Amino acid sequence: MTLNWKNDIEYMELVEDLIFTDDVQSLSVYKQHHYSNRLEHSINVSYRSFLLAKKWKGDLRATARAGLLHDLFFYDWREEKQGEGTHAYVHPRVALNNAKKLTEISELEEDIIVKHMFGATVAPPKYKESYIVTLVDKYCACEEVIVPFYQRAKFRASAYFGLANV
């Protein structure tokens, strides 16, 4: 699904000081969920979380900004291990440290970033905004894997069976 985040003035006002920084833009070089890169994923999580927070009367600024920064780490976790523990435990803490180098992080934003892997980790989020980003992150991860996989399988099936449109 194509999101029109660039034309959403309210969203852009909340993240414009972060989204075009070298650190955030450099996420585009890291593969995320097989068919996307980390920048695309982070923007998808941020914008969709922002939209849900708006609908559910949450803190829009914290949700959009922490959603954008939730995966702000600069290594391929499949090839490189950082710190002690699982990737699900370590990378939110690395992302938080990197986010703190970019901008001031509120207690709410910290909870969102550190707890976004709840389900794969045991510490539950404290705030509804943290749950929003956690759930949107899982949704986006599934969408980023399943949709392209389905499209490739459909294309291969149509080519194999000689069908114009499956």
C-alpha cells in the first residue's frame, strides 16, 4: 500500500527535523524483512502509527517520532551481533542510544522505542502509543514479507501455467 506521508503536512511537521537527517536516510542501505529496506519500514511504521494515534487520541508527536526511530541501528543483524542477548532485545536499546544522539527523547518515546519488540521480549509497554507502534511494527513486517511474496508466487504461477492473469 502506498502511503501519502510526504503530503501530510501535520505528519511532516512532527518528523521533518529527523526524517531527512543522514542517520535516518542511511537506513535505506539495510535490508529489512526481505523485500524492503529499513528506511521504508521505519517510515511505514511511523506514519501508520501516527494515523492510529490520531484516531485514538494519542500523542501524535511521540508516536510519529519514536515510530520513525524505533529501528535506528546501523548494522545487518543477520550478519553482525551487537551486545549480549537476542536481536529482539538488543536492537531497541541500540536504536534508543542512536535516537538520543539525534534528538531529545521523552519518557514516552523511550518506552515506544525500547518496548516495540514486545511479544518477542517480555517487558510490556506502559502506554497506548507504545502498543500502537508495537502492533503496527508487526503489521508492517508481515505486509513487507507477505505481499511481495504473494505477488512473486502469483507471477510464477501464471508463467508456469501460461495464464495471462491469475
